[in-house]
Amino acid sequence: MRHVSRALVGVCLAVATLVSGAASGALPLLQGKEGLPTLAPMLKDVTPSVVNIAVLQRSPEMDNPLLRDPFFRRFFNLPERPRPQLSAGSGVIVDAAKGYVLTNHHVIKDAQEIVVILKDNRQTKAKLVGSDAGTDIAVLKIEPENLSALRFGDSDALSVGDFVIAIGNPFGLGQTVTSGIVSALGRSGINIEGYEDFIQTDASINPGNSGGALVNLKGELVGINTAIIGPAGGNVGIGFAVPANMAKAVMAQIIRFGEVRRGRLGLSMQDLTPDLAKSLGANLKEGAVVTEVEPDSPAAKAGLKPGDVVMTVNNRPVRSSGDLRNQLALIPVGESADMRLIRGGKETAVKARIGQVEAQKLAGGEALPELAGATVANFQAGSGREKKEAVMVTEVAAGSPAYFHGLRPGDVIVGVNRKKVRTVKELIAAFKGAERIALNVVRGDFLLVIVVR
């Protein structure tokens, strides 16, 4: 046993030495009389930037017209007034001067009131600057008084096996630190409607950690903890975080516009495989192949053609079709995407301007009165055989019939009366002649049925 213990201590000291070297000596990982490895000095600087978030949310009953009917509530012996719900999560201060806090969209969704609790137990009300369901990122603003901010790291520089630390508020217990490694990169397929490029980690992430920080051993923010896979939402060594580079781009749009203004190029794509690379004359291991270009679309006007292999967008490497989709989704409407690609075995460059998403407003006479006030658009996720087509709700006017029936921006309508719908045209056609209308909706991790007639 002594030999094993000495070996373990030796390994720990070796790892600590390597890590401290990788951090250019910035981290005093060895501390104490016995010289044991520790992350305490780094965490002392980092943890004040991670906050707890308490949210007073609207009860789902508040959005159900039937449950808001006083006669119905008395008949079924329900409380006179729906009660707001309390929930807890985490957040990260990323700008101390302006008081900006990053968290998850699902943490503050339907919030009536948001309170941020700092590590020193100061409490302050937060203003919601904006949120984005597609990436599960939200931006809050608090009064900038003696705040400590966490600096952004480059999440593109992460590799599988890198050590990471998760900091958050699991189960509402208070600030907790867990450690692990990067288990995988570029994970997707967690939510149908998401723009996903998750960092997977085995650092313990539990309910309440959502919105907290994933940091590297330099104390830099490399991800925003967002999702877990496990029984009853408990940790089983599989957790996910939104890459810091994606969160930073989303935050910039939210601060600038109050929302993420996604556009379109009008192209379909698939992953580059070794066989495709050989046939297209592309000496690449990663990339995205353009399979279809819509006529008169921004992609067509820019000169993109089927068979083009996209290597970079705005000087950032493209690993896959999903990666290309994510990168394009973070470029605001009207701005350009500088793309380097392989065409016919030769490298070339194309500049494409992001166009408006073609959304359609559902009016009473056009679709059905119960959905008036909702704006929807055709939506695609994935590529090739894995491509999913549905209808995304992009906007819902407050107080409209669609709002009162429970539709929310970011909802993805996948069916009507259990029959699949893939386009807005199919959605409207499904309404016609139907006496009963029940929408099959994906929202976050849940499949909902919203009855509107």
C-alpha cells in the first residue's frame, strides 16, 4: 500500500508540474507545507465571478385559458390563483464594468423576477437583456458594484483530455466546485431545435449547475454548463456545456440587438467523408460539402455551387456540416461570411451576405384564429439522412391567441394531431377541415401537446 501511495503522489506531482508548465507558471498548483497539488489559488480568483440565480417563474397554468377560468378552478377544487414557481440556477459575471452575467435560457425562461446572489451573499435584482432558446444562452444585467468578472478562454483550442472545472449551484446547495476532463467535443443531437456544438465533460453537473462556469486550469471560461444526461437528471459522468466562443458571439448579438438575428444562406450540406474528399479533390479530413443551393438565395448570388467543400468561415475552421450551420447561425442578418472552399480540387474564396429568414405570420383568416399572432418559419436540423424538418415558432405577440394557447418563441412544431408536418405549408394544410387541433411541440427536452381547438 505504501508503494501504491508513493506512486500516486508521484503521478500527482508530475501532473501538477506539467499543468503548471502548460499554464506558463501562472498557476501556483503546488501549495502547503507538504507540497501537495491544489487548485485553490486559481479557484480563489475565479469563484467570485460565479453567481447563484433565483428565479420566480410564471406557473404553466397562467398560460392555459381553461385553468385561468374561475368556474373551472372552483369545479375541480383548484386554488383560486395559480402560484408562481421558484427555481434556482447559476450564472457567470463576464463584464464587471457593465454588470453583464451569462446564464442559460432555460434558467430564466418565463421569469417574473430574477435575483442574482454573489459569493459574498450580496443579493441584487437582475434585468434580462435577452435570451436565445436555440443556444440556451441568456444575458442578465446587474448593478456593477465591486464585481469580479471571469475572462473568456478560447474554446476552439480545447482538446479531449484537457482538465476542466465546473462551478455552479447544484440542487440549490450553494457554490460547488467539481473537476474532470473534456470527454468529447462537437456533441449534438441533444435537442431538435438547438444550434449545438457541446463540450462533453465528466465533471459532475447536476440540477442547479445550469448556467454555471466550465473553466480550464488557467482560470478561463471555456463553457457555460447547460445539460446533463442521467436518471432523474442526476450526474452519471455525462454533462454538456455551450462553448465559450459560441456564448460570447450570442452575447454580443443580444447586447447589440436584444436578440439573436439569425439569417439564411439557402443551402443544404453534409459532412465531408474520406470517399467524398477523394472524389471532390479535397485533401481534407474535415469540412462540409454543399449538396444543394436554392435558386435566387444569398448562397446562389454569392456563387456557391453543389460540390463545394467549405473549409473555413471568417477564418474559423469548419469541422462538419453541423459546425458550418452553427457558425452561419451566429452571423447577424446583413453581415458577410467569408468562406474558403475547395472547388474542383482548387482552393477559392467566396463572400456571402446573410439574408433574412423567410418567416410567415399566421393570421386568423389565413390559418386558424387560435394561432393568430405567431410567426413561424421552415426549420432544418442535421444533414443527410439525419436531417430533420419541422416548423419553428420565431415570434409570438404578447397577448395574442397563440400566446394564450401556450406557444412560445423557440418552440418547434413537429406534428398536428400526431401527423408529422415539415413545412409551414403542411402546417396550414393540416389545419383545414380538422375539428380538433392538437400541436405536437418540442420545447427544450420535452415533447408537448398543445390543444388549440
